[in-house]
Amino acid sequence: MKHMANKNIMAALLLVFGLQASWLSAQTAPPPTKPPTTKPSTLPSSATKRTTTRRPDFPPASVVMSGFTQVIPVGEKKQSMWNIYVRKKDNQMYGELPPSYASQRYFFALTISSGDLFAGLHYREMLVYWRRYDKTLALIAPQLEMRSTGEAESKSSVKRIFTDRVLLSVPIACIGPKGGPVIDLDKLFVAGASSFFGSSVRGALASRIWSIAKAKTFPKNVELAFEMPASNGQLTTLHYSISPIRGTAGYRPRKADERIGYFTTSYSDLGKYKDDDVRTRFINRWHLEKRDPKLTLSPPKKPITFYIEHTTPARYRYWVKQGILSWNKAFEKIGIREAIEVHYQDATTGRYMDLDPEDVTYNFVRWLNNDVGTAIGPSRVNPYTGEILDADIILTDGWMRHYRFQFEDMLPEVAMEGFSDETLNWLLERPQWDPRLRLAAPARRAALRQDLLETARLAYVEKSSADRKAARTGRSGDASAIRSLKVDGLCSAAKGKAFDVALMRMYLDVLALDDEEEEKKEEKKEEKKEEKKEEKK
């Protein structure tokens, strides 16, 4: 019994000490380790990547156009069709197109303004538009030769077959302050000059030989010019007049009539199914309207205005103006009075010197001292309607020399045509009636009279020579001497006939040579036949 009690006490003590030990171990055990804290990763997660701002497609405009100065627009509004920026030290030029550039068609009027025999004459005009391909702008010329005004199917077919043409392309440098693309204009108009002016010019970008000759901006046009060497090395200035294609409200195209001579704008209308209807021709004409339709003679709503360029010699300006204004009589026949106005551009007073003759918005009469006798009046027209937008008339100094030569030299000789020997002898005694003296300039008359008297004296002194001439011509010696000084007049029929006779003789000589060759061949054949006969014998 006692033994059992000791065992129970022992078990109780062990239980108590076990509980204490477990309690003590719980009290002295180290605290549980905290989970390690990790720093957030500096590498963006996939979610972070999706929310990061996209890298810009182009560098900032402030970086690209650093050192460039904007060309101040001309006019009170200070607005520009394109914003132009230049850096003069290296002749760099940027242009910012408007944000709406893709919906606009532009008219490029091209002129070689210096370094050419006919500098200032219209070179060509182009209708173009811009199209963006990612980071590149393509300059495209629309196809205008083939069109359709017929049903939707024919229009769709023409559009699919006759597509537009890419002229050249330029990269977009940046997006400008106004939100439009910025392009390198010297790369476009200098390096790409041959795309506009043909092989007569070469891009000077590689050789770095070019300069900015002009940069003007207006609300409705931009005037740019670059001096560069042509293909032959001659310094040439190429002018680009750029404006939106414009037309006058209310203008109606007028079909050309074969009975009347006009320059025309034409295209093929493949929506027509009769041969005679396919070719459509509009006459090129100005848009003139009466200001007051009720009046028999009314001034126009907008007159045709010409400016006589300051290069025209002052002595001729008045007469050039009168020649232009004389056309007003023709417009009076259709009820329009003073349809044409003329103003002088003058370098001395500065009047109208702010106007550029190459600008497509002005009409100029230009004077060229190029030693060529010609006059030409090309115009630029709306390719859709035939409306004349601009015309520049070219006059040259050669005409003045031609007029003087014809009046002072040729006309007196023509006036002498048909005079008999008796008349010629009579004029020798009365030189005051001689057409050669009366039509000559007063300053030349004394010297010319002396020449005529000397001619007559030589005719009598050299009697033997004069007699031989008289025997051939049947005229007296003095008259023959005068005749020998005469030249053909304006008629070249005799020279033409002589040329025809010379050609005929040459042709007959060639035929004679051919006949001789044929005869020689026949003789050789006969000789060979005779030789063969002899051999057989």
C-alpha cells in the first residue's frame, strides 16, 4: 500500500516537473523569425511596361531647329501658309507644313529667274499633294490626263488603272510648334531640283555649293529661291512659287471651239463612249465679270492687273503700257470697260518693288537684255478648269534692234525696188528725194549722201567696168552701180527658189552617178561573158 502511494507521488512529481520544464522552454525559446523583407525591384514589371509613356517618334523641335530663325510673314496679319525657318551660316532651311497638309493640293509654279538666256520665263507648273508614310512624306503629282465624268463604275476603273506618280520623298525631321510635320526644304528643292527642273540642273547638296536667294512667306503662298550651279556649272537661280490650287467662285469652264484659236486645257473623259466625245478641251481664259450686269459698259468686279517690271528701259515703259491697254477695246465688245490695269514697278521710287515677278499671284511684263528678238506670253492655269491664274509676258531687247534695222536699213532698200534707170539717174541729181536719205536717221543723212555721190563718181571713173556691167544688164553704168549696192528686201522667195534648184541639180547629179555605176556593172558583166565564151572556144 505504501509502495503504491510512493509510485503515485513519483508520477505526480514527474508530471509537475514536466509541465514546468515545458513552460520554461517556452519562455526561453527564441522568437519566431520574421519573413525577410525584400526591396521593390527597379526593373519594370510587364504591367509597369504597359503603363509607361511611349517614346516620342521624333526629337523635340527645339533641338532639331536650334539656331534657326523663322522667316517673318509679309502682311499685316503675319500669317504664313508654311512656317519657314532658315540658318544662314550654312544655308539650311526647314519648313513646317500645316496640320491639315494632307487634305490640301498645292500649285508649284517654277521659274529659272537667273543664269538662263530666257531668265524669268515660266519653266513649268505642277499640281501636287503630300502623303505620309510613317516618318516620311511623299510629294505626289495627281494623274489628270485620264478622267471620267460618267457612271461610278467607270470612275472606279479609271482611278484603279491611271494612278498618281510619286515625285520624291523627304523624311519628317520633327513635329513643329504648330503641330505640323517639319521637313528639310533644301534637301527637297536643292538636292531634288532635277525632279522639278529636269536634267539642266543638278542637286548641289553633295558639293555644298548653293545659297538661299529668297525666302518669303504670305498667308496664301510661299516664295523660295536657291542659287546653285546648273549642269554646265553656270550659277542659276531656281524659284519656287507655292500656293494652294485656287479657283474663282462662279467660274465656268468653257469648251474650246475649233473655229477659234485658244490655248487649251484638255483631258480624256473615259466615261464617254463616243470617240468624238472622249477628248475634252477647255479654253484658257481670265475670269471677268461685270460689276453691274445692268450696264451696257460696266467695270469688272476684279480687273486683270499687269505690272511692268523695273528692268524695262524707262524710254519704252509708256509704250509698253499703251500696248497692253489697247486690249481694253476688245473687252468693251463684251460690255466690260477698263478690264485691264497696268502699273509701273520702279526701283528708283520703290513703287511695287515688294512684288516678285515669279509670284504666281501677280502678272508681270518682264524685259530681258539677252540679244534675242522674241516675245512670248505664257500663262499658268487651273488644270481642272482652264482658268488663267497668272501670266508673265517676256519682251527682249532684240526687237529694238530688229525694228531699227528694218526701218533704217531694209525699208529704204525696199522703197527702191522697181525704180527704172531713169529714176535712179534722176535721184542722183536730186538726193533730197532719194528714199534712202529721207528714211534714214537725220544724223546719218550727210554721210549717206556722201556715200551715194562717191558711188556715182566711181561708176563714171571705172567706165570700163561699168560698160561691161551695162552690156550684161542693159542698163547705164551709173544706174548699174547703184543697183549693185541693193539687197533683197523682206522677200526671200528668190533665195528659196535658188535653194530648190540647187537641190534638184544635186538630185540629178546623184541619179547620174547611179546610172554611171549601173553602166559600169553592165560592162563588167558583158566582159565576163565574153571571157567565158573565149575560154570555151
